[in-house]
Amino acid sequence: MDERTQIRRIALWPLAIPMKIRFSHAAHERQVADPVVISVELASGVTGWGETLPRPYVTGESVASVRTAVVRDLTPPLVSLRPTCLPEALEAIDALPTAGQDGEGISAARAGLEMAMLDAYCRHWGRPVTDAVGWLGLPGGGLPGSLRQTRYSGVLGGDDPDRVLRSLRKMRLFGLRDFKLKVGFDADHELVAAVAGKLSRAIRRGRATLRLDANSAWSLNEAVERLTAWQDRPIACIEQPLPKGQEQELVELKRSVPTPIMHDESLVTMADAEALIEHGVADYFNIRLSKNGGWLASIRMAGLARRHGVAYQLGCMVGETSILSAAGRAFLGVVPGVRFAEGSYGGFLLRDDVVDRPIRFGYGGRGRRLPGPGWGVRVDTKRLERLVADRRIDIPL
């Protein structure tokens, strides 16, 4: 046992960060980002940082439930933790529960704490988080992963075709080539026609892609009607066309239209992933670190997808800070075959951030590897204090 590696204190920082634009999709509209930053302080004085964005319509969690889960379900096993090496710490982190005492899922809460512990222990031993992938044993995993090939995507939201086209124009001028269009509005046909029309030549030449995201907005009949009408459009896939729990309807949807299906809200746990594969409806997985239980858990899900021939992307939640952006870079740095990437929007979307050097992707959607121990970012506690929505929640151990 090493007394220096004891967790001395866990803190939750519920934030409210103004966004530069109002972002809309079929399930929600927001102009203020509301991430929860989690810090883990070791007896050695080292502090690690994680982040999550609980969404009731995604994992069924809220800021209040995250606090409850951390205190009641996630912290008790950590009281006696004193790892003597990084692999020992990784075993404890990987063993964090995915469900609470009441049986409800706690994926978002687990994700934030998992990432904070990873950062803390990697900083304690002076190791980059990417070193942990060797412990997982992911076939083909390790540097450089997908970071050199995969570019970050532009995401288009809103029900005004003219406004969406203006956003598309700006993104293309910045060199982006992969785009996701939010659908599930009355103006769906106009939106798809406008965006697909603008991108059709570039898509034919292999210089752009277009995928759609319905955020669970459609019934089976609506999905069949819309996707049938758009069969001549160059659409790479449709994300979450139906609400979670409609696996049999998804089977019927796949029989009716050829558009590949990407799963998001219906893909939270490994059990979800296995069920979708078993039903034969898994074309793409949208893996999001704060939705799927954290960094290690998301790498495991990517490994499952790869073994079963399912394509996958790195997704994000709207309003992520540079902590999750850094974790996303580390994911891309060790996971092979990531088809699309979202996130690292930084100052494109947020008016403020929590690190001294905010992260965002560069021209063309390119992201670089971040050097240094842990996630490779330095959190500014003064910024955190300024952005706290209510108050910091301290949990001493």
C-alpha cells in the first residue's frame, strides 16, 4: 500500500458556460453549457480532472443524480484504495460500478469519476493516459490510433434552412469535410435537400460526407417515409431514428430502407451494444465518453464493435469543455478505425473554458496529440470558481 495514492477528496463542479450560438435538435435546445467537472485529489497533492454531461434524455441522469451516485455508489469502494502502481490503479478504476444500488444506470456519473481518477493516477506516476491502453489489451490499439486520419466533423443544427446553409458555408471555408445534420423538424425535407445539394459534388468526389441525426424524433412510419424519400441523397447513415427500446421496429426499418443506422441514445452500456449486435441492426456506434461510462469503458466498446464488424465514431455532448476534448484526443490517439469524430469545438462554441490553454481542432478538422502526463491539460481553478452554476460540492474521503 502507498499512502500517497489515497484519495483525499472528490469535488463536483456543476458549471454554467454561455455558448456563442443557440444549438437546437429534436430532443432539446440550449444556449448555456452545463457540464459537471469532477476533481480527485490524492494525498500526494496531485489532482486529476474529469468531466461529464448528464442528460435525462440520454442516460436518464441529472446533476443531482450524479452527486447521489458519486456519494452513494462510486465513492465507498475507494476509501481503502492505495494503489502501488498504475496497473493496480487501473484495476480499481475499471471496477467502478455501472449501476447504482437501486439498479438504475449511472454511466454519466461513472464517466466523470473514471476520467478524474485516470488523470490523477497518471499524473502521480508521470504517465500519459494513453499508456493505459496497453493494460486493456485492445487489438491494434495504441499510438497513433486514428488521430492522423480522422478529422473532426461539423454539426449543423436548427430548423431554418437558410441559417443552416450559412453555418455550412463557414464550416467549409474552414476546411471541414465531414458533416452531421440534425433532423426531426417539420422542415426536414427542405433541410436535407439544401445541405445535400450543396455537398453533392464534394461527396461524389470523395471530399465530403453527410450523415443525419434524428435524436429519437421519429416513429417507424415517419422514418421509413423520410428515408425512402431521401434514397437518392448521398447520406452516409442516419443516427438514432427511433426512440431507445424499439429494437424490433429497427429490424423492420432496416428491411424497408438501405440507409445504415447509427446508434446513440440506444447505446449506453455494453449490454446495449451486445443487444443491438444480436438484433442485426448495428451498422454504426456513436461512442461518447461521458455517455458510455468513461474513457476505458468507451475503448472497450470500440473493441467490441471492431470484433463484430460494426463501424464507430467518437461523439460528444454539446457544451464539453477542454477536459473532455483532451480525453477525446487521447481516445483517437489509441483507438484504430474511428470513422468520424465530434468534439474539440472549444471557442467555436463556448464563451469560456476551464483550462489555461483551451483546446479546439484546427483547420480542416485536424487535431493534434496532447503531450504531458494525464490528459495533458492544466485546469484553472479560478476559471472553475467563476463558472460554477451554484456551488462546488466537496466529498471528503
